[in-house]
Amino acid sequence: SQTTLCARILLGVTALACAITGLFIEDGYVIAGFLLVVLPLVATLQVGVKSGILWAMAAVFLIAALHTAHRYVSIPPEQVVTGWEIGFFQVFLTGLALGIAGSFSRVAKQSFDSAVESWNQLSQIVDSLHAGVLLIDADGVVRLVNRRWIAMFGLEGSPADFQDQGITHRLLPLMNREFAQHVDLMAIATSALRRGESVRDLRIRLTDSRTLDAELVPLLSDSGVPQQLWLLRDVTHLQRQADRLAQKANRDDLTGLLSRGCFFERVDQALLSDPTWQAGFAVVFIDLDDFKGINDSCGHATGDLVLKAVSTRLQEIFRSTDIIARLGGDEFTIACPGVRGEADAQLVAERLLDTLRKPLSIKDLSGHVTSISVGVARYPRDGLSTGELLHRADAAMYRAKRQGGGFALVDRRERILKVDPASAQGEADAKQRAGERDKREENSDVESSSPDAAGRTLSNASC
């Protein structure tokens, strides 16, 4: 290896220098004689038996060559020493150099092996993580990336293929093509490093509908160089679960319409931010006149089918900007932006009555005509809040129901907008429904304190 080669060159240079210096050392044979056996043995154990023998042979040849050359070197008489003293001391210095160099070589090799082992262990740990890991330096050069990160973006290659390369040159363009929306990771990272803060809970959606949770942690290397550690976790299953819970909380399970709470939230939000809603809108309250009779005569399963059919028709006739919700039971509400005057409210009521008057195509109820009572309240004429408008529309609906049902009323005025159907027969049917409802109330064994508990059963609903 390169380390062993450097150690051997260093040993050779040191031995040569020590041998030349030994030519001018006097009375060194006492120490040389004492350490002549110990130090070569230590050197051999440090470097290795084979290397120790080779270096010992080289030292002997070097000593012999220098001793021969000593005969032709001009040395002051007082510094001339005998040949055997020079030989002893040269062997001593050579052994000492071998021992020291061998020790440093072994320590360096152990340190290098330990560093390699630690790095391999770290790489294995990082690759085993369920999160994607990316470490880049201040220059945007990838210093560490694991297999999970590469797999998240469907990239090809091993972590070694991306390390020591600029993220902006290769890795980032490959990642950007997988983002469902533009995400400037480098800008986010630069801003976070400048503030010295971490970035958490950054959601990234991919083109294949997966959701990633990103986290950025600023780090400093041992030399004080800033680095960026990105962690990515696939939270698609958690996001879908959260979406399902939100859907369940905001939607009616049976009809798929908005829930009561979501209706209030949507209308309030639109009223705060949309000028069209601020200019005026209407809240329509709908109640099925004959729903209780259907449940009693045909069962709740058939009643559920009726509610689904009504909700489908409501979604068909109203605009995408209108907000439709099921309040509960057989009660529905609709918020319609742009409905300001009485004429606009009348058009909405007519569309409702005409659509829901059409016969239903439901098993055991084929040809059945659904009768509804409708109440309308307008913003800002009848109220300034969603709750107040819904309350007034509810009150208008009950007045229509008490008069036999099948038509709509506007709050604050006992004005009929539309009779369903608009004919003498329609009025007769309304009176007949009112009489039958009163009869059922008299025969009922249970009295209800709610003002709308009665008047919801239609006698001609047959199964």
C-alpha cells in the first residue's frame, strides 16, 4: 500500500543518514553493544519478520560500504575511530530507526484501518435507515447519500456514484423531475444555514402521488465548514390516513355531501376572502316532507336510497361554486353566492322544486314524487353570520311546512315563491298531505316536543 511504501522510503533515508553520521561519532560502542540485540529485535517485531530481515541485510551491506569508504575519507586525526566502533554504532542507529519507523507505521496502519472500519459501519447504518439521508457541503458537493434516498426518486446507481459530485449538476435535476410541484431545496437550505435554524415538517409531493416529509439539519464539520444534512421520510400512508380522517370529518358518510361543521367553515371562509360572496348570497334550507313515512313504510334502507337520490340531484343542478351540505336526517342546506334579490331567490327555489318533483327511480318507490319544504334567507338582508342565516332559513322552511309543505318561503315575509306543483291539484295535494299528517299526529303514541317532529310522512308513499 501507499502507506507501507512511504514507511520503507523513510526507513531507508533515516538509516542512510544515521550511518553517515556514525562516521563522526566517537565512543559510541558502549551503548551500541548494550542495545545491539534489543533494538533490532524490537524493530523486527514492529515491522515484521520478513521486513526486519531485509532491512537488517540492507543495513549490513550499507555499513560495509561505508566502512570501506571510510578509508578514503579525510577526517581530522582526533576524530578517527576504529572500524568496529563505527560498525557497532551504525547497527545501533539502524535498529533504532527501524524500531521508531515501524512503530509509527503500525500506529498509522491501525488508525487507517480503524477509520475505514468506522466509515464502513457508518455507511451500513445509514443504508439501513428507513429515511433517505443526504449530506452536502457548503459548495453543494455530495459527501454522503444512502440507498434509501436514491430509491425514493427512482434513480439508478449506488451511493458511491453520487458522492463527491455537485448536487446541482446531477442529483438535483434528477430529483426535480419527480416533484409534483416546484421545490427549491437549495434555496431553502441556504436560507436555513444563514439563519442557523433547522427546517422541519416540509411536505413534498411526488408525481406518483407519494408524500415525503423533509427535514434539514445544519451541521459543522471538524474543520468548521458548514454542511447540510437532509432527511426524507416516506409518509404517504400517514398522509392518506389523515386525508381519510379529514374526509370523514368533513363529509357525510351516506351522501358524500359536506357535513354541518364543514358547511359553516366553508361559508365563513368564502365570506372573508371572496368579493362575490361579500356582495350577497342566499342560504337555502330544505326538508323532505314525506321522509318519515318512507322510513316507517319501507324501512331505513329505502330511506337511505332516497337521501342519496336527493343529494345526487342537488349536486346536478347547482354550480360548483355553491356549497351543499347535509345537516342531518332529511335536512339539507345550500349556500348560493350571487343570490341578492328576491327574484334571484325565487329562481333558486323554482329550480329546487322542479328538480325534486321528478319521480324517483328507486326499488319499491318507482314513480314516487318527493315533496319538499324550502326556506330561504339572504345575506346581508336577513343576517350577517352563517348561523343567523341558517336559523332564519330554517324558520322560513317550517312556516312553509306548517302550511302543507311543497313550496318555499323567504324569511320575514309570508310570500310563496313557488307552489309545487303550481296548480289547483297541487294545492289540493298539499291540503291532503296536511290533513293526513294531522291524522297521524292524533294516532301517534309518542308526542314530540320538536316543532318538526310531525308533518314528514306522506300517505301515498307505498312500497
